[in-house]
Amino acid sequence: MADIEITEATVTAGRIERLQVRFHGAAPRTIGRDVALAWARDGHSLIPVAGHGHDVARGSVLTVVEVGEDVFLRTDTRVEALDLVTFPGEHG
């Protein structure tokens, strides 16, 4: 399974629209919520990061949280019907 670093997130009305991600040694790319959910369910770690080079701080991994019949991606495990991406140094 891959560690996928999240460098930017766009969340609108409680739903992830886009994530800017990068794999070690590869150029950044942008993915949508459906791809992020699929990757998380496949066991990949989507990890918000802050900083550059050797000074990168890693945050908490995005976790799939079920709320009723819907699913959400959160960097905490609260059962709340909102996506939440918190970067190191931020408060969610």
C-alpha cells in the first residue's frame, strides 16, 4: 500500500471537491473525492502534510467514516456527516 501525501484540499459544503496529492518521487496530481474514497478503501494512506523538503510534518491519515448509509473522509474518527481534512498545525 502507498503513502499518499495530501498537500492541498478543497472542501465545500462539507464535501471534499479536490485533493492535491503526491507520491514519493512523482509530480503532484489532483484527484476528486471518489478517487480518494476508493484509494482509502483499498488500504492506501492519504496523509495531509505541511512543509517542504526535509522539513515536512505529517498529519493524521484520512479515515473512511460511515454515517448512516453515507461515507465521509475525516482526519479524525468522529461520526459526523462532513468530510474533514486537517493539516499539521491546523485545528479541525
